[in-house]
Amino acid sequence: MTTRGITAGVDGSPESLAAAEWAADEAARRGTSLRLLHAWRWEPLDLPLVQNPETEAERARVLLEAALARVRARRPELPVTATVVPEHAVPALLRESRDAELLVLGSRGHGAVLGFLLGSYGQQVIAEAHCPVVSVRRPAGSEAHTNHPPDHATPGRGGPQRDASGGKGPDGVASGVEGPDGMASGTEGPGRRAPGGEEFRPGADGEVVVGVQGGADESADVLRFAFEAARARGSRLRAVRAWSLPPLYAYSPGSLALADEAGGLEPYERKALATALAPWRERFPEVQVTEHVEIGSAGQVLLSASGRASLLVVGRRVRRTPVGPRIGSTAHAALHHAHCPVAVVPHT
């Protein structure tokens, strides 16, 4: 049993209940504990409405107890606690991320317009969290997950298919807001083909897909998380590296010499991926790894490769910008369009 547990934000919505159930399964895989957190703070509204702080406090307690009962029914052996904190959602979850092994939030799926926008709570938390954050969608046609994912000792299988329909509800601790963002999803669906020619079935075989960018040092935290997730599930790991032709001004004698030594740009990228994976393959010899190198934008390549994934892992560089923390374009695409849970791992 590890000392740091998993925390799931709950607000009573179907999305947050799906997140709580996913978090319970993940805690069981990892042999750790689960903490359910509901942030609620009484603030009278400047509106002609009857407001009762005792009633609202009771509502918060009841919804948290309902989530707790649901998790205990699903995983009776799991150490789980539930807490209402008198605080706004974002600061409560960010404070929690300092001590948690993993933070899990719910998100709403696609609506009539392809794609959706993260709610203000979810986006702020993912952009500033100190630990990895997993965004979970509810399955299509249900309030939350109705089937257990396979035990971690069962290799090569995955959890239930994720949502491609539109869930709606009030924004809260663990939710997002539906809306268009103008990007077409690259995720493969039933009837479409995988890179090897076989038909995609989202979530069918449960592999973990991880996006690898930069050098070995830059990708270390992301790869560690991905290998640990694959080992806990007993599943394959698909390591994806996207590349594109550099603009003319980016060419230099040094970069061209390195590419020539590797036999071209794509072999150079394959070598970079193999180098980044080498120490982790040695550390996790039980994890079967598929190396996937493809030309295209990182977001599109990852979405295309994640059609049969049970978890998609992406990185988020920890840095400040003039407009505040950002999740990055690749993580943004994954969070908005992947049909499976998405883990965003902060790294330097």
C-alpha cells in the first residue's frame, strides 16, 4: 500500500460519478487508497431567492455519501474516505494535488457539435496541478460505468467504451462545459482501420498510449507514468512519436548532419524514440511496447493511435506564460477529442 493515494473530485453529476468509479478501479490496480473530495462554500447570492445554508450543506453531504456508497459497492475492499471542504473547487483541488498520487476529474463528452471545451474548473486544475490529472468521460447511455474493467492481472483487455454523446449538467468540481472548438477529431471509430489494417474498436484491447516528445530527459516523467499504468493493467504500451518536416529557417548544418547520420528524418525520429524508451523498457521488462512513429501533428497522430486505448497519456510542460499556465496544444487536443480517459502528466 502506497502512502500517497488517489483523489477524485465529485459534484454529484454523472460525469463525476464515472470519475469516482474509474478512480476506485485505478486505486485497486495500484494498491493504494481513494479519497473523494467535494468542495462547497456557502456564498449568499444577490438574487431574490430563498437561500438556506443548512439545506445546501446537507445537499453537499448527501451527494458525497451517495458517491461513497457507489464506490464501496463497486470496490468493497478499497480503503476510501470522503470529505467536504469549505472552499472553492479550483484551490481545493490544486491543494489536494500537492499530496495526491493522482487526481481524477470527470468531463462531459461530445455533443451535437464535434468536440467540447473543458470547463473553467477542469482546465485550471489540469494546467496548474502538481500531480498527474486524469480526465474521465462517462460511458454512452449510462449515468456512470456499469461494468468493472478487467483486473490488472488480465493482459490485453480494456475498460468499457468511452462516451461520444453529450452529457449535460451543472459545472462543478469534476466537470466540463460543452461547446465547439472547431477541431475535427482524429480518433478512429468502429468501421475505420488501424495502422496495421485491422478494424478499430475503441477501448477493445485496453492498450495504454503515450505521446513522446523531446529528448529522454524531457519525456522521463511521462514515460514513467505510462509504463506504471501499463504494468498495473497488464496491457501493452504504444509509444507514439509524431514528426513533421521542419520549416526552411529551422534547417542548420548540425541538424541536417544528425538526420543524415540516422539515414533521414524519420529514422532519426525512430532512434530518438528508442533512446527515450530504452531505460524504461529495462526497468519494466514485463511491459510489451510498440513503437509508433508517424508524420503529422502530435495531436492528430495521437488521436488516430488511441482508437483502441483504455488510457491516453500526454505531457504538460510546467511553465508560466504571460497569459498564465497552459495545458499545451497536444494535451488540449487529447482532452477535447479522445474517447478514452486522458492522463496529463506535468514535466519540466
